[in-house]
Amino acid sequence: MIPFRAPLEDIAFGLRAVATQAGMQNWDAEFSVEIAGHFAAFAEAELAPLNSVGDREGARLENSRVRMPKGFGEAYRLWQEQGWSGLAAPEAFGGQGADNLTQAAVSEIFSGANHAFQMTAALVPGAIRVLLRYGSEAQQQQNIPPLASGAWLSTMAMTEAEAGSDLSRIRCRADAHGDSWAITGDKIFISGGDHDLSDGILHLVLARTSEEGISGLSLFLCRSERQDGSRNAVMVTRIEEKMGLHASPTCQLRFDAAEAELIGKEGGGLMAMFTMMNHARLDVALQGVAHAARATDIARTYAGERVQGKGLTLDQHPDVARMLDEMDALSLGARGIAHFAMGVLQAGDAPDLLEILTPIAKVFCTDAASKAADLGIQVLGGYGYLEEYGMAQIWRDSRICRIYEGANGIHALTLATRLTKQKNPLDALDATCGAVLEGSEILAGWRRARTALEGSQEPRELADAFMHITAELVHQFVWSHMAANAEQHSDTARILRLAEVAKRRQHPPSICFDAK
């Protein structure tokens, strides 16, 4: 097993070369890099050694309660004691008030060290955003401090067996009882649905308060303990047996008239939940970046040591060198896209651009993870197919990223339909990328594709192709910035070489649009 090494210099380079292009004021990149360095030391020492342990042992269900793998409890206590739980929480509620880009750097390192562990904490920042935007003052005061301290963790209880992407089919219901509500029904695929790490769990539950389709859905706060301290009527009925992320308890939950309280307005649940989901989608993009970077590091280290033919190490063979460069360019490009999206989020003055960058980042970065893991297995050959070097686990763990928080095909469909009809998000993307890529083949091809899509009677048929050409447009945009700032990286030659590798991807797949 090749030890995990946080790609600190590459992260710092992405922050300086790309994130700063989002127009943020008074943002201190060096402070973000310093914080990331402190977390990297913790992740390498405490979290990464548990990654393969958790994969082998997995989470288990005992007496309807989840027990986490050996060592996870102590690592969580250290994580909590060092204040990482409240990194992005507002200072007024006991947090440290770190910006989105600092949180992004930490989140990537967390996922690269131990994705399953990261999943237990990943939804807390999104839950805090929901509370800050939709919660009453009393709800904020009651719920944010324990989330910031790590005493509580959070879930997003949305999916049901008959309601995956079609939320209008949700049947879990909430009934009013005076000033409180009781939730009854079943939810599936709930990450961190229960565990023995934190003292409590705050479930954000999407439930039906009327029969009026999506407009009949409301969002509720449902704590694992009732107000009187007794355990709430939320039971784990199953931990899913998954191909990867074995240490992350993905639970089926049953709510049996569980005590809950409405957050936001009745019937406004979907809008409130999207606040949490959009944060989660950018976090999933960073998970994809983390897996791509980790796969690249393992493959490059192995190929640099393995001698194969005429005394040459593997990385000196042209085909292997090609694969390594493709992995490396994908991981840096994906990080650039994620950092730019997070920078736009931090700047807060371009909502249309952020709306289109969020699904693009989710799709490109998670596709990059799968591609890098697959190439990494190929580089290692037979050893890649074994569990010994961890590449097989990366392949298994990263695969879910293209599915959860909205399958990539659904994000492509959203881009080709709703966002295209709105026009403003695509106009914002055109203006942003056009300022850098005007006259390029990729921009011209994308504009032709957009025109064909807007004139199509069946835009859904073009959704996948349009997402890929749009994602490649953003990929070329961030690589233009990285190439222009290559001297900010200690290995300038590597950045310039990879920029050429990335540039060869830009030939747009426009034939399907030209034929329409």
C-alpha cells in the first residue's frame, strides 16, 4: 500500500491560479493553504490509515444501531477536539467562519484520505446553510451549535424506494399535532443514517404535508432524540451492502410518528432541500477530484519504481507515460473546475454562473474520478486488479459519485432543458469563457451546439453530448488560467506539459448537433 499524501502544492496552485479568477475581494489564498496543510497532517496520520481498515470491516448493524469500524470513534474524537467540525460554521454559533475555498481544500483532502469517513461529516455544512437561510432564530440557536461542535452530525433524508429522482412520488408524510409534527414513512440510501460517532444526528427530512405533487412537500428537522431526551422514533431497518464505501453506513430508515418541526414554509420543502443539495453536489465534485488525484499518485509512484523491460521503469514506456499524463491532467483540470465554482460561490455576485457551474463540476469531476481509477488499474496491471495497492478500492468508492446527489444524466438533462430555456446561465458561461477562449475551436463548437440545442424539438436527445461539450469548454477555460500561471507551481514544466495534454481534448463532439 502506498501511503496517502495530500496533494498540497497542487491544491494551492488551483486556489491561486483558478479560484482567484472568480472576482473575490479580500480573500487570502495563503491562509487557506495554511489551514489545508494543518488538516493534511491530521488526515495523513489519523484518517488515511483507517481507509483500508474500514473497507475490510465495514459498518455493521447491532440491535437496530450502527457500529462503525475499529478506530473510527477515536479518530472522530480527535477531529472534533481539533475543531475541524466547525471549520465553516459561523463564529456566532461556535464555528470558525472559514470561507468556502478553505472548506473545499479541506474537504478534498478528507475525501482523498478516507471517503467513507468524510461521508459522515459531509452534510453538516449544507445543513447549517439550510438553517441559516430558512430556520427561525430559535431553530438556529438550538441546532447550529451542536453541529458546529461535532456533537451532532446530519443527514439528508429524501430518497424513497418508489421515489428516486421523481420526488413527486414521495409518500413519507408529516402530520401536524399542535405546534409539532409527526413523520411517518420509510427513507432509503441515507448516508450516515445512524452511527456511534456523534452524540446525536439531525435528520433533514423531506415529507408530504399535502397531496399536491412537489408543492405538497415540506422540510422538517427531526433529531435522533426527542425534546425530553428519549430516543426519537427513527429506526434503522437495514444497512445497504454496497460495492464500495463499506465504512459509510447507507441506511434504510423508518420514521414511526417521529417528533419533528417544520423548517421554512409548509410546501416549500423542495426549495429548502436544494440549498443542501447544491452544496452537496459541489462537495461530490471535490470527492471526484480527490479520487482522481489519489489514483494518479498511486499510479505514478508505482510506475516510477517498477522495472519492466531493458532496465526501464514503467513510467519510461510511452503508453504508460501517456496514461499517467492523462490521469494527471484530468485531476488538475477537475480541481480547477471545482475551485472556480467554489470561488464563484464565495464571491456571491454571479448566481446564474454558479447555477450552471454546479452541475458541470459535478459531472466532469466525477467522470474524471472513474476515468483516472480505470487508467490507474491499467497502469498497475494485475496489481491494479488486486486490493493490495488500493486502486481497486478507489475504483469502487468513486463509482457512486456519478450517481448520488443527482445522477450525471439528470444533470445533463437539466442543462439541456431548464437551464437552456432560462438563457441567463448559458449567457453567463459564454461571457466568462469567451473572455479567455474567444477564437478557440472549443468555444466555436460549443456555440454551434447551443444554437442547435435551442432549435431542437427534442433537446433531451442532445443532453449528454451538450453536457460533455459544455464541461469541456469549462475544462479548457480553467486550463488556460493554469497554463498562464504555470510559474506559480514548483514543477512548471509539468503544468505546461499537462496543459498540452488537456488542449488535445478540446476538439468538440459537434457532429450530433450539426446533423440536427
